Amino acid sequence: MDLQQRINAFSKLGEFLSQFSSEGIEKKDDIIHNDLFFDGFKHQIKLAQEHNGWFTKENIVFALDGWSNQLTNNNIKQWLSKYKFTTENLKTIAIIMAGNIPLVGFHDFLSVLISGQNVLVKQSSNDKHLLPYLAKYLEHVEPEFKGRISFTEGKLDNFDAVIATGSDNTARYFEYYFKNKPSIIRKNRNSVAVLTGNETENDLKALSEDIFRYYGLGCRNVSKLFVPEGYDFDNFFKGMYDWNPIINQAKYANNYDYNKAVYLMSEFEMLENGFLMVKEDDNFSSPIATVFYEHYTSKEQLTNTLKDKAERIQCVVGNGILDNEIKFGQTQLPNLWDYADAIDTITFSLTIC
């Protein structure tokens, strides 16, 4: 199977996913193998919702929308244009996936297969319904994928390298267990936003998407703000307002009530608006329904802080503050070349020998 065959297969998958969008789920006439897979995938979406209370239909189709927009022939070719693909050496790369947001491990899955390698997937029990079905679709679109995609719920066996994502605690286990294999081991990371006080109402509304999408459970979600001394949070809370219906989601509301009670009993100072709490804290990983904040005194001090804490940070959101910043509202819309932890999984996959 050559590279173009693999590109064609994933672009066909993108076309299939285009039927499941935030604007609605609607069957199209020109999608290959649609009669076989469309209704079945609707059922898998329903199962994913029932299995994991955080996986609402809205969040699932948001994730599918993102992948549909990325998986186009031109987009994939642009992504791969800088790499040199040689004859396939057919190694097997194992992927241990997280389950915090829908299809969170799909980019690793895509990177391994598009590189020409075999993939062995161990999914999180929190996100186990969507990817195997999409893998079956790929096998129907491109039969040469058959036998090259495997899933396991047990111990990983017969693999040449591994990509594993988990918490800081599980990462230590991964590092020990896979010490004799080429590996990418990912730990906890969170995203931050840098505010100056000069943000527009639209900037802050866009930031609310970075904070609340997926209930804040993704590593690309903003969980911490860096604000100047004397920052007034009134405009910030106004920008968050459109997300107030989130408090009607029971799991989110329970976390909000619990964390608010903890803060009050501990006599921690915090600000809140009925569905979000803002607390001054040096940490990066905030509880659900909470955003931490920290003051900065100068751009130089801020830059040094972010550099020192780079291993804890996935994305930096801002407007004209830093060179590597992401625009407000864009953290959950990464491009194919936006690698988690800035580790190039294509290069990793191509260099396994």
C-alpha cells in the first residue's frame, strides 16, 4: 500500500465524518459504503453517550466536525509534504490512549497508519465505542488496512514501539515498563491564557470556548489565566456568560457544588458567577468548574515563568503577547501538524527500525 492509498483512505473517512456535524446528522448520497456504516455509527455515538456522561452528543459531534475538516486530501498532503516516506518496513507501534475527550487518541492512530506502520491500540474504557468502528470503515475503504489495525483490552504483546498517554503517575509506570522500547510517554499538561485587560468582548467570548468545551477535560482546555496586577474580572465573567447553561449538566453541577464547598470550608478566596469559579493558585491543573489565575508584573517575568513551566503547558492562548501563542477560541481546533507536547509522531513512526 503506497502513501497515496493511505491518504485517499483517510480523506474518504473525513467525507464520511462530514455527515455528523454540529449543524446536524444527515445522511449524504455520495459517501462510499454509507449504507453499511451510517446507521451503525449513529448507534456508536449513542453508545458512547450512554457509557460516559461527559461525552454528550454536542461534544462528540464537535470532535467529529474537527476531524472531518482536517481529513481532506489537500490538508493531509500539506501536513506530510516535509517528510520523506520510504518503503514500508511494517513495524507495529502500540498506542495506549487516554479517554478524557472523544477520540482523543485519533491523531496518534492516524500518524502511525499514515506513516505505513501497523498499529496496536489499547483504548481507555471511557472512550471505546467510536474508534474501532471508524477503523472498520477504513478497512472497507482500503482493504490493505486489514490485518494492520488491532485492538486489545489485555496486555500489549508483539510490538516494536509505543506511544502512551496518561497521568503523571501512570507515566512513571509507562517509563519503567517500556524502558527497552522506543517510546513517546505523555504526562499531564494543561493550557493557559494570557490576559492584559485590553481584550475585546469577542476575545473573551472566544476564550470561553477554550475553557468550557469538553467541560474543560482536555489538555488543550485553558485551566489557568495569567493576568496583570489589579486585573478586573468583571469583563472576563461577561465573556463567559453564554456558557451558563453548562450548570444544567448534572455531572458538571455536582463538581461545581463540591469544589465550591471545599473552597468555602477551607476559607479560600475565590470569585464565582454561578457556574464558574476563579481562584488564585500557582498550579496549572484546576478542578472542573474552576479556573486558576496568577499575576504577572512584566512581559519578561511572564515569559520566564512560561519557559520554566513549559513541560506543564500544552497551549498558550493570547493576543499579540507571545510568539507561539494560539488565538482565542482556537485551542480545540488544532491542525494536523499541531503535535501534542510538540513531539512529532510522524518522525517517530518513520524512524522505528
